Amino acid sequence: MRSFTDRLRHALLFEAIALVLVVPASSLLFHQPVHSMGVIVVVSAAVAALWNMVYNWLFDRATLRLRGRTAKTLPLRVLHAVLFEGGLLVLLLPFIAWYLGVTLWQALAMDVALALFYVVYAFVYNWVYDRVFPVPDVPARAG
């Protein structure tokens, strides 16, 4: 399993790269001022960074318990990304609606569009991260 320091590096790099990509693109896509989308994305990134660390820790523990090891197959990596984004969507929806002064349906449409981007981004990012910063497959303890 990954160390706390490695998980922190993982989360911070993930969010920093995402910020550079998402703020200008979402401003254009949703016809919102850059500063408004910047606030949405920064708050979302802070929530996501915390959620990332907690979620990945829980996911790894569940994977180890259910499968006896932490290595992730392609289907498991897809499930990992989809479940992460689903949880984040639930956490962020009320904030987006309130801050932008839009309906929950409009916020949901925005959040789903962002989540679709992040599902693909999370899959690619985590795949690359695992190659750049590999962690040995840890077998479950006997007994």
C-alpha cells in the first residue's frame, strides 16, 4: 500500500494538473466568468483532494480485504474512477448550485460534464502515476 506522503503527492499533483486544464475550459463551456469557475474548481479541488486521500485509502483496504492484494486490474481501475467521481458529485452539487446561483438541475448538468472529464482524467492520471511511482503488490497477511 502507498504511504501517506505518496498519497499526498498523488492528490496534490492530480489537482494541480486538473486546475490548469479545467478552469479555462469550463469557463468557455458553461459561459461563466473565469473567476467564478476558478472558485468552483478551487473549492472542488480542495474537497476532491481530501476525498481522494480518504477514498483511495478505503478503496485499497477494501481491495486488499476482498481480493487479498492491492493490484488493480483494468475493470477494477474503471470501477475505482467511477465510484470516486460519483461520491465527489454528491459532495459538490449543493455548493455549485448555491455559488453560481443556478438550479440544482443546472448544477447537476455542469457537475456531470465535469465528472465525465474527471472520470477519464482520473483513469489516465492514475494509470500514469502507477507507472511513474510504482508500488509493490502487497499480499494479504496470512492468519
